Amino acid sequence: MRKPADMQPSKVDAQNPTDTSSMNVSDSEPAQQESLQQPDLLQGFPALRDALIPPEPEPVDVHQRLAQSGVLYPVARVRLDNTLPHLDRTFDYQVPAEMSEDAVPGARVRVRFGSQRVTGFIAERAEATDVAKGLQPLLSVLSRIPAVSAEIFDLAEALADRYASTVANVLRLAVTPRVASLDKQYAQFLPTFSELMGLPQGSDETSDRAEDRVSESVAEDDSDTDHEPQEEAPEELPAGDSPSLTDDIRGFLLGGFAPYQLHPPVAQVSAEDSRAFSDYENGAEFLEDLAAGSPARAVMNVLPAHPEFDWAELLAIAVVTAAANGRGALAVAPDQKTLDRLESALKRRVPAGAYVRLSSSDKPHSRYHAYLKARLGLVPIVIGTRAAAYAPVANLGLLVCWDDGDSSLVERRSPYCHARDVLLLRAQATDAAALFAGYAMSSESARLVRTRWASHVRAPRATVHEFSPRIFSTGNDYQLARDPLAAVARIPRLAFERARVALQHGPVLVQVARSGYVPSFSCQRCRMPARCNTCRGPLSLTSGASVPSCSWCGRLAQQWRCAECGYDQWRSGTVGALRTAEELGRAFRGVPVISSAGDHVRASVGPNLRWWLLPRG
């Protein structure tokens, strides 16, 4: 710094350099600053100082590291099993060389996310990444099975956008929990990543690593595996020495035909079944378009009491028609009872190996085995409850839903989607045919007809009147004038007469409001309801000779008396199914009466049975 003129040294001072008093002020400043510095506490310990103060990390060249790994498509984009909305996207991970052949798109993997180890599915493999920092490697490939197809990934994204949810929530509904023993059994049939991409094959050691890695993943984490008891494996597993099956599955995953297309298990529809839709307007045309492979869409009103073809027969015929022409078919039922009826109708037309069922009531081994058969294209037909709407059916050609107005088709967990909406999105995305059938048309199905997205298949009015049951009212003014006691009688005279005539032709169904024998009773004198002395719950009778007991706490009411008037006689307030069956047995001597309620539900009855009693629901 240039000093002012008054601070410049004089000539005398310049000629006497040894005079310390005339030393330059600027020469003494470094010494003063050095004397004022804090002494270094780590002086003499350079190694310890370097350890406590690490050097700055060198910048990582991600692209160079990926290129040096020697792996083609070294980036795996993973969908994490995490339902947080801000994590609803794919994350890039580096594929180690020893996992490259197993990490196929759709496979289940384990990765490190932050301080946690989470699972996910590989959405795709890429050559490069946009991440600036280094990529975390995949920890393990839990299964080589490509459990999630590209169609299901697209469907999950569409449903997440539609219902304001995340893809992880949809995938939890779509993908069945895995069973590691089945993964290991099917791993031998699957192609490697190099085969899927048409890349040069690696060494024999790399190509033979699939089975070992599945075993390692099972031993590493048992929490992702649904283990079943040993006696729960009655199904026939694929034979390991079947070259035909191996070639068929590999060819399908490589983009060829599905195994069921190469070896059709379904025969053509019989002539008798082909006339099942002839009673409906536009019905025969819909079946013809379905047989031709056209994406026909229809909303069908089924006749309530057809003597030959009920709703289960119609849906089974439509499914078999699509499967017989090399297309996959998916049918969804609202509950377990309707699913059993549909399966019974399907068994009469196709062999057992031509279809699988997906239901939450099935055991884990059977359910996952059915999922794998559908994913690998081994079966053309899949039936099930609402979770089956996501089933990965190969070459999907028909989507069927029975009674889409049933609330059981609405998912109880996020994203709370309706099975009908899932099927509509899949039909639109895959250009597949669709059939929504029921006894009555829901408002959503009516909108499909109104917008001409689907045609209306229904029977003419005269046919509906012919096949509809005749209904008699016993409570109108005309019947009460003929039988004044019909308002208070257990079985009105008109119902009694009609039942006697109907018994000559087949079973008679009687539906009552309550189950049990006498669900509640009251005092015969003052009409005060009978209550428990302990918890004030209603008293009931389980049989004619039983002691009254509380429906809440179960205490017996020995020597019951009315709490108001002290009278010990009672009258029934409501009568259950067992008491009604007892009364019908006395009225119709020699006629068997079957009760179906509670823990003894009868799904069907034979022609020899006459009375069949059901409680409400």
C-alpha cells in the first residue's frame, strides 16, 4: 500500500539503517500478527490433524463409473414400495455385474433408500442417468420372475392419476404376495436380461447364477416370503425337464406367442352354447364379434329366471368364446358365492388347466401359483374377485364384470378404486372387448350405453315378461278383504296355497328376516320386552325347550318373570328361521325342510328337497 507523504522516511533515516527506532512500520506488522495468533493445539501431530479435518472429496464422474462397470444398461429405474406422495417416481440404481442377468424389468429387488432397506420393482433398464452424484447399487434381486408387466405399470400410473394416489398403492393391490419356493421352481424357465435385450451372452458362470441368487434372497430376508405349511401344495408344479415348456415361456417373454396360444386348451363353443345369446337383442351379434376378435363392448341385462342359461352360463360362454380364438379373458365377480357359481359353469366347458382363480380366500401358495400361471401365459382364462381385475392376462381380449353396481367391487384401501373402472381403463388401453352384465343396469353402465361406448344387450319386453316370476302381494286391500288375518298371520293363506302347488314341481325358497329360533320375546300380559337382569340385554331362545338366555352376556334367565308385572308367561316378538322351519314342518307333513343360516350355509339344493329357508342376506 502506498504511504502518505508525511509518513515517508527522511534522508537521515535512510542513511542510518541500523537505527531500530527508525525501522519501517510495515516491517514490524508481520511479527506483531504472528505473535497474536492462537497457538496450534495439534502442533506436532500432523496425522491426527489430517484425520480430524478430512480433505474435500473428489468429484465423481457417474458416466465414467457406469462405463467402467462393463454392464450393458447399467441403470435400473426402480419403483419403491413406499406410499409417500413425494416419492411417487422411479429412482435410479446401479446394476452390479453379478446381478445384471437377473435384474430384468418387472423383477422384485431390494435397495437401500436413505438408512432403510426397501423393496421395489424394476420399471426399466437404461444406459445413462441424469443423477449428478454416484448411484447406489442394487442390494439383491429377490426374484427373477417379471411379476409386473409393462401393461400393469401403465395401468398403475393411470389409476394413480385418476384417484389421486400413488403407484405403490396400486401395485400392492395388483401384485400377489410372493412365495419363494414357487419363484425358485419357475426361475429355470425364464430368460436372462441379455436374452430379453438380444445382447451377446455372458459366461456360463453368469448364465447359471439365477437359481443360486433366488436361494440367497430367500435366506437373506424371510419377511418378504409367504411360507405355507407343507401339506398346502397339492397343485402340480412345472417339470424341470420339459424343454417344450421352457421354450414356450422363453418365447412368450421374448415377445412371441403365449404358451396357451401355441397349445390351445379350450375347444370351440358348442352349437348349443352358441344360441345362449339368441334371446337377447344384439346378443348374437356381440358373440359373433367376440369370436372374430373384435373389441365389442356391451352392457347386458340378464333374464332373471332363464330355464337353460342363467347369468353364470352366459358369462362362461362369453369367456370360452374369447379363449377359443386365442385371446385371454378376465372375469370379475363381486363375492365368493358368485365366483363359485361362475367357476362351476366354467368347469363344464373347459378343462381344469385352462383357467385359474384369484381370490383372497385362497391360500397363499395357490393364489401366487395362479398369478404366475397368468403372468407367464400358461392359461387363457382368469376369474376372481375385485383384486383379479389387475391380473396380468396375456393377449387380453375380453373383460367381464358381473353386477358392477355391487359395493363389494369397491376397494376398501387406497386408492379406493372400483373394479369396473380398472376394467374400463384396461379395455381402452389394450383395445379389448368388454361385457358388464347384471340383472339391472347401474347408473355408470347406463352412461356407457348413453355415450355409445357400449351397446345395450337386452331381451325384448315380451321375453322378459315370459321369464320373469309372477309376484303376488298379500298386503293389498283386495287380499286383506279376502283374508283379514293375512296381516297378522305367519304365513298368509295365499302364500300357503301357492307353496302347496309349487311343491309339486320343485323346491320352495322361504326367506325370513331373522336367524335363530326366537331372537326376542316379551311379557304376555304387559308386552314389556324381556331383558337380562345383569346387563339389560335382550333375552332369546335357541330352541323350543331351551332356557332363555341373554344375547349380550350369555347368562341364563332361570325362572324368568316380567320385571314390570311379575308375570311368568311370554310371547314371541320376532320369529327366526329355525322356528319358521319348525312351523312349516308341522304344516306340511312328510316334506323335508332345510335351513341355511349362520355357520351351516347351503349354497345349493337338489331336486328332492322341497323347503329351503334362508335368513335375510
